[in-house]
Amino acid sequence: MHKRTVHLALLTCSLLALTACGTNTQVDLASAPPKIEPGFRPQSATAADVWVTHPDRSRLISWDGTKNFVSDGNVTPSTLTINESQTFQTMEGFGASLTDSAGWLMWNKMSATQRNSLMQSLFGFNDGNAGISFLRIPLGGSDMALSHYTYNDGAADPNLTRFSIVHDLTYIVPLAKQAKTINSSLRYMGTPWSPPAWMKTSGSLNSGKLKPEHYQTYANYLRKTFDAYNAQGVKFNYLSPQNEPQYEPGSYPGTKFEWYDELNFVRGHLFNTMNGTGVKILTLDHNWDLEWYPRAVLNEGSAYYEGTAWHCYAGNNAAMSRVRDAFPSKGVYLTECSGGLWATNFGDNMKWNMQNLFIGGTKNWAKTVLFWSLALDPSGGPHLGGCSNCRGVVSINQNGGAVTFNEEYYAIAHFARFVWPGAVRIGTTDSSDGKFIGVAFRNTNGAKALVVLNQSNSTATFKMVWNGKSIQQSLPASGVATVFW
């Protein structure tokens, strides 16, 4: 794949030069793009601004100018119609997981100047930034880590006297805190891969189940984790009891939970132990093909859960709608999907991400869309077991700290920069000719965003109709546009 690789000291694009960010393609524009940030309404109802990404990487979340609305509400086969009177879920954010590997690379393989520039790119709202608004944090080791650890390793310690998050204080907590100084609306989710080995049937972080006699001990452990992070200024908004509870990995931390084990743990121990924290508990945190699991949990224990968390690795996104329809008061959260070195075509990857995760996911009620590791190196490391060819949202070269902004970055940016926590999804019809799919949102300040994918095999022009007015925009095959007004 031909990727854009830049040294972060040279990352910032000159608005005076008016170039597409990070490319050599000159964009002939009359003025600089408007500043986009939460709370700022860029336009009246007379015009919209458009940002585009092209599959050949010639345009990357690049401003394509201001389009004046015209009084033409006629529907053509390539029209997407916006209906603000039709509302759906409230959004919580877009982002990825701040894994141990991501934190280690950013902290140890980049200079402070490089790291700060990257953090601005990831979480900021300047032109070319992604505006990430949601971070999932593994609570202890995962496969994307330098070591397999928990916060209370060693011999059995039911009183948790040795509990410490000192490992995470080195770089995970500082980066999580810095992210929120850049984007104050950032949400955090905590997810454990394993309890301490002495709490498990396997006596290992890898595989095994949580012993019932340690249910309360583990609930206390997770409460101490919440409190320790909170004391550092990182307050978890969401918590899932277990990452991928139906999988027992042999080479990295993981724990098997049957649905009734999880429910007994949450209902009898975790829910009350977390009382007063405000943290919301999500069930499943596993693949689309396991919809029977949250159905069983919520049938008996709906009162203890905020909703369901989903991964993309098996099944399809329609499962989220089916479970949401069965439990309409429960939120839907898409919490993990990894890009991979096995998929090398930028345009194809953008198309898949839009169809299945960002447009497809949110149209199936997802309140979040999260990729897996925020950063990895170009070879998919460092990792300790598990996925050997995953791709980070960005890739950081271990020799010098150069950064590659991957397609996952641009997919996030088309949403997170323009759709902020608290936004509601509003009615959108896809084009009847099958060329364009899209999804629209209204932010709390009234600013609106429509994200469109050209899923056809050739360049085409779509028409957006809103309140009897319209604009038109051309997109190449697999191109993505965000219309903001």
C-alpha cells in the first residue's frame, strides 16, 4: 500500500499554501477551510462545507470548498434526503483503544515534540485532525502489550494489599489525560482481558475462568481500578466486565465467561460495588455472531446494564439492530474492529469501513465506533501473542518516530471531527440508484453532518436534499465526503 508517511515535526500543513493535507496535490480554493470544533456553528442555513477523501490518497480529509444551497428539493436517483424530524440514537464518540503497545510507542519511540504533534492530530480539531472523542483502555495486559500483567500479580492477595496501577502511570494514564486536554468531550471505557491469575481456574492470565469465590474480590479489584484512574484524572464512563468472554486465548490474557457467569458476577457483585461511580456497564464486548449472549444477559439482568458492546470479527452489523429492537432502552456500542496488514488497498478499506462500521454501524444503532489499537509499528507490533498483523490507526516507526496515517485515521476523522458526543442521528435515505449510502447527525448546537460513500465503481455526483434545498458533490469510486452545515 502506498501510504502517506511524514515526520511529525513536519506534519502541520500550511493553510496559506492551501494544499491537501499531507499530499503534494494543489487545491485551488478561494479561502482557508472554516474552523471546526464542538460548540462552533460554522454556517447559517445557506451553505455547507465539504471535506473529501479519495481512494488514491490525493485528497485526505481535505476541504473541498463551500457549497451554497439552491432552492431545489427535487429527488433524483442519486439523491440522499435528510429528515431532521426523524431521530435515532445519541452519539457517544468515535476512536480506538489506547493499548499498552500504542502508549509505549508514543512515549518511548517519539520525541516530546513528535508526540505532542501526533496527539493534536489524533484528538484535535484543526484542519487534517481526527477529533477522536472516545478511548477504550485495556485494564492490564492484552495481546497488544509489552508484557502480560494485571494490577495485582503474584501470590493470592484477597485483600488486594498489593494493588497498583503503577505500570499504567508510566505512559497510558499521561496520554489519556493529555488527550482530554485537547478534546474536553472525550469519553473513556475500561475493559479487562483477565483478572489476576490467582483468581482464575487456570492459574494463568491466559484462558481459564474467574473462580466464583473471587467474584467479590474481582469486583473490589475493578472498583479499585476505577478509583485509581479517577484519582489521576481519568474517569471511566463505561466498563465491560470482560473482553471477548466467549474466547479463551492461549497466548495472551483472556477469560471465559458464560452468560450466566457474567450476569451472576455483575448482578451479585460488580453492580453494587461500582455504585456511586456513574460508570455504565456494557455486556458482551464480543462479535456480532454472538447475539444470543446479550439477549440471555438482558432477558434476566437488564437493570444492571447500560447496553451491549460489539466487535466486528464474525457475523454482521444487523445483529446490533436485532438486539436493540428486542431491548430498545439499551444502548448499542461498537467497541472494537482492527484494520490489518492483510488488507492493503486504501480505497477498498475505506469502503469496507464505511459500509460496515461507520455508516453501516451507526445506521444499526451504534453510539460509538472504535478501532482496535490507536497505534502500532509498521509490522503490527509490538505484540505478545494474539494478532501478529493488525494495523493501528496510525503506524509509528520505531526508528525515528515517523508516523503513517492509515485509512482507519481518515475513517475516524470523517466522523469524529464533525459529529460530537451528544449528537443525534437523524433520518437519511440512501440514493435509489445504489451508488451512494450515507448517514446524518445533528449536534447539540444545531450544526449538522452528512457522511457519504460512493460505493459504485465509477465517479458519480450525489445530491443532498435538506429542507427543500440542495447541494451536489462529485466523488470518485470508494470516495468519502463529509458535508457540514
